[in-house]
Amino acid sequence: MADADPITAPAIDSQQDDAAREARQQTRKTWLTRLAVIVVAAILLWGLWYLLVGRNHVSTDNAYVNAEVAQVTPLIAGQVVTVNVNDTQTVKTGDILVRLDDANARIAYAAAEAELAQARRMFRQTSATGTALSSQLDARRADIARAQADYDQARIDLDRRLALQPSGAVSGEELTSARKAFAAARAGLAQARSNQGAAAGELAANRALTSGSTVESDPMVLAAKAKLAAAQLDLDRTVIRAPVDGVVTRRQVQIGQRVAQGSPIMMIVPLSKVYVDANFKERQLRRVKPGQRATLTADIYGGGVEYHGRVAGFSGGTGAAFALIPAQNATGNWIKIVQRVPVRITLDPKELAEHPLRVGLSMEVEIDVSGD
């Protein structure tokens, strides 16, 4: 075979380079076209997703688990004799947590019982005295009747002797005796009436103490009952019970310690009633309303476990407004900062029972605002 013409070889190489360059340009153009199509498709898909889904959801990862923690405090002062729980222990409502020394409370209760018995006895005694006073008043009335009869007789005798005095048929001594008898009868009648008044007053006073009352409704008995109830309450308060179901945390009491009234000794976290406080940016809350559905995930379980809840309400102010040191914006170097508003999300109790949460855990929250 004859060798290639040395004159035509450079031309052939140039044509090959042009063909390769053109092929590369064509390939590049094809890939750029495909990339443009992919970008346009992605934009269209994102736009479609936003129109159908994205614009109806707001989300944040600035959310944390919270709960209405029950703080356990003794209602009376006393020395601790028994502590039945430890931190992390689960308790039920009514379980005994701590017992205080109840010796003084028992003594006070016994004294209150004695006062109640004494009050009932005094009422019965007063009632019995009323019967005696009524009989005494009847006797005083009989005394008045006798004194009235004596008075009338003495007056008649005196009038008779006074009528006979001018004829001299009555001696002076006889007349004097009649006058003395009349004066004595008159004094006796006055005394009888005074005794009757005194007896009537004593009876009225006695009836004022017992009228409209029974042995159980007497004011003194009621006061004694109230004191006994207070003593019983103090005795019951020597046993400190769990106010809610939950887990014991921050136990600060030991056996032998003397606790003061109202001093915190432990806390109980009701894990079955925890909620989430999600801090959304203020611009995200334009369409958020109470009652809307929310989907949540916890960092402790990952995205494979979802919780479902609803918006319960909004805080009364932003987090910065209630900070320990609130921001002071009335300065010359003020810079606008997007504020966050706490939104409370309630959770499904069944889901909480399956996957318990702890106070303070991080959450991711997404609220469906399409229900507005």
C-alpha cells in the first residue's frame, strides 16, 4: 500500500481536530440542555410542591418538651421519719412519698376531741337547766298568787279596823298590828314579783343559748367540731402523698431532716401530660391558629417516630419580652432582630405512652396551616 501524501496529512489532522472539537461542543450542549431541563423541572416541581404543600406548612426545630411540673411541699412543719421514693421513680396519684413525725398532731387531735365532748356536755347541761328554770318560774308564779292573797286579806283587815276606829271599838295596838301586817303583805307581794322577774330573766337567757339549736348545731359544738377538723387535717398532712402521676425528680429530703412548711422537697413530672413549646418566627405565624394539626419528631427517637398534636395556643409575648434581662431597643445602635413567639402544642396521650418524652428534649415541629 502506498504511503500517505505528506502534503495532505496536515489537512486530514486539521479536519479530525475540528470534528473532535465539534463533537465535544455538541456533547457539552447536550449536557447543558439536559441540566437546564433538570433545573427547570426541579423549579417547577418545587413550585408545585410549594403551591400544594409547602405554603400550607410552617416548621421549626426550635422546640422543646415541657410540662406542668408538680412541686411537692409539706403543708406543716415537722421531722421526716420516712422517705419512700427516690429520683427517677414512677409514682401514682395518692402514693405515700414522705411521712412526718405525727406525735404533736395526735396530741392536738385528742385535745380537740375532748373539747368537742365538753361542748356537747355543756349544751345538754344548759338544756337541762332550762327545764329546771321553767319549773322555778312556775313556782314563783304560785308565790305571787299566795302573796297577792295575803296582801288582799291584810288590806281588808286594815280597812275594817280603820272603819271601826272612830267608834273606839278597835284599840290602837290592834290597829298598829293591822297596819304592820298590811305593810308586810305588800312587801311580800313585791318580793314575789321580783323573784318572778328574776326567774323569767334566767329562763330567757337560758332559752337564748339553746333556742333553735340541737346538740350538734350549737355554736360552741360547731366551733369544737371545726377545731377537731383542723386537728384531723394537720394529722393527715403528716403523710405527704403524690399529687399527680409522674416521675420523681430533684428529691431534696432525707430521713431525720426537719422540713419547714412550704419548703420544696421534690418535684413530680407528669410524663403522660407533657406538651411542646415551639418557638416560631413571627412571620411564620400569619396563618397559624389554635386547633390546627401538627406533626412532631423528637431527636431522641429520630425521624422514624412521629407524634401528632394540635396547636393549643400562643404565649402572651415573645421570648425576649419575658427574658430575665429584656432587650432595650430605645438606643442609637438598635438592630432589628426577628422575634420568636412560643406556641404550645398538645400531644396524643397514646403516642406518649408508646414513646415517652422527658422535659427539655429537643423537637422538630411542623404545623399544617391549610385548615384556616
